[in-house]
Amino acid sequence: MFSNAAAQIRELLLAVMEGVLQNSLQDRVNNWPANSTRKPSDMYLLACQLLTVLLGYKHLFTKAQQDDMILCFEKGVAKLGNTAKTSIHALNLCSVELPLSMQKLLSPILAKFSQVSMLGLKQKENKLLTRRCRLHPIRQCLSTFSSFCRH
């Protein structure tokens, strides 16, 4: 269905990330229903969910764009309610899908977690994220050792 839509997927990614990173989602959304029960803060939740879906197309994005996706999720952690929860789940997914980017950005993410104590972020979620990000180098080391033993 989306096999010939690589350019549009990249364009969508860039538009959503720019809106999140520059706090301009409200300005970018056209035709938001005036009588809607949704609040402008819901746009960040929807953007986070959309970025989570776009993780499946990671092969279309540059390393810098993948890093920016993680920064968007990090920014979502500071939002109240479901956006923070969705961002934490997305960051856990990123630790599997984008391990090199997560490894690079893990310290600022954990610093953000410590700053946002009012959200009541569960310590187990924090530990899970840390463990997952540290698994990649271990997995890489075991893979290297395994290939060494075969020769």
C-alpha cells in the first residue's frame, strides 16, 4: 500500500517532528473542529502516536532523522497525561528499533525522567528503558564473539 510513498512518508515525518520540536503543532493543524472536545494538547498525543507508527519505516530515514524522532518522544515525556505514557512506551520501542540512537541519547532522556517527577514515572519503566538500551552493546559483543568462535 505504501511501497511507492517513501517521499510522502519522509515529508510527513519532517512536518510532525518540526511541529513537536518547535512547539508549533497548533499552528500547523488546519481545520481543527471548533466544536471538538479535543484540546490542543491532544495534538501532541496524536503526533506521538503517529511517530510511533512511522518507526516501522525507519529504513527510509537518515540517522539524524531517527535521532530527532527520539528527541520528539523525549519532549513528550514532559507533557502531562497520556502523552507522557505514550512517549515512554515509544522510547522503549525505540530501544529495540533504533538502538544506536537510543544509546547516544540515553543520558539526556534519563535526565528528563529525573526532572519530571510530578508525572510519577514508574521506576520500573525507567529501569526497563535503561536495560534495553544497554543490551545492544552486549548483544553486539556476543555476536562478535560468536562469529570469532566459528572461524
